[in-house]
Amino acid sequence: MRPEMPPEMARQGESIDVITRSEAETAAVGARLAQGLRPGDVIHLLGDLGAGKTVFVRGLVSGLGLDPDDVSSPTFTLIQEYRGPVTLFHVDLYRLAGAEVSDLELDALTADGIVAIEWADRLPTPDARAIIVRIDDAGDDERRVRVDPPDAPR
Ligand code: ADP
Ligand code: MG
């Protein structure tokens, strides 16, 4: 962790690349990213099952000042909403087939708030406007957490 890094760096085009050593540290990276987010932003979360994508979203939710207590993978609801001064839509594509994903009309959500999508690599087309969060197992409780700004301006 590099606490001296200004929270808005990810949205200014800088990347984050850190090793976290606990669930709380991964959530803290999410909370820091949240500081620079605004409605219309899209976050794509990539990484294996158990990598920490949902943990990261819990950090996003708390960083946005929303209640993180009930953040879990939206297994049955597909899309969970956390409403407050800003709204976060939390989407998990794990159980969807490609055709179902394209029916979701995720674009419509971005008009309304911030959208965080687990298993975003299952989307039929890449979104150059998305912030990419990639989490990889680095052994035991260690995770490599990378945040990259969008390829295209939003
Ligand atoms: P995903 O949504 O990617 O499938 P989850 O966020 O649901 O994964 O679960 C991550 C699991 O890994 C949790 O049980 C969490 O406690 C554990 N864990 C251990 N170390 C870390 C870490 N450094 N960062 C995030 N999660 C961690
Ligand atoms: Mg998950």
C-alpha cells in the first residue's frame, strides 16, 4: 500500500499496482478508488473465483459512503443497488451465458450511477471506457491488485 498516493490518481490516468495482505487491505484499495469516482463510471473486475472481487466492491461501497454491510455476490439478483448520494450498481456475470449478458443493457445503468461488474471478461464486447481492476492470488492471503484507467476518455 502507498498511502501517500492521492486517491484521484486512477481517474487521472495513473495506475495502481499493489500487493495486499488481507481482505481489509483489498477493500481499502476499493475505498480509495471510490474517492475519484462519479456517476457514469464503469469498473470491470477481473480475477478467479475467490480472488477478492466482491471484497473490492465492498470497499467501493464504503468509500462512496454507502452501507457495505450487505455486499455479497449478487447471485440471485444479478444486479444489486446501493443507493445514497450516489448509486452503485453491483453486477456479477459469473452465472450468465453470453447471450443473456448482452440482454442486460448495462449501458442504461451508467446513466443512473456507478457500475461495478464482476466477471466483466464475459461481456460480449470490451468497454474502452471502463476502469479495469484485476486481482490475482499471490499466495496465501496475498493478492496483487491492479487498477488501470480506461483506454478511452469517458
Ligand atoms: P470473488 O468475488 O473474487 O470470487 P470474494 O471477494 O468473494 O472473491 O472472496 C475473496 C476471499 O478471499 C474472501 O474469503 C477473503 O476473506 C479472502 N482473502 C484472503 N486474503 C485476501 C486479500 N488479500 N484480499 C481479498 N480477499 C482476501
Ligand atoms: Mg464475487
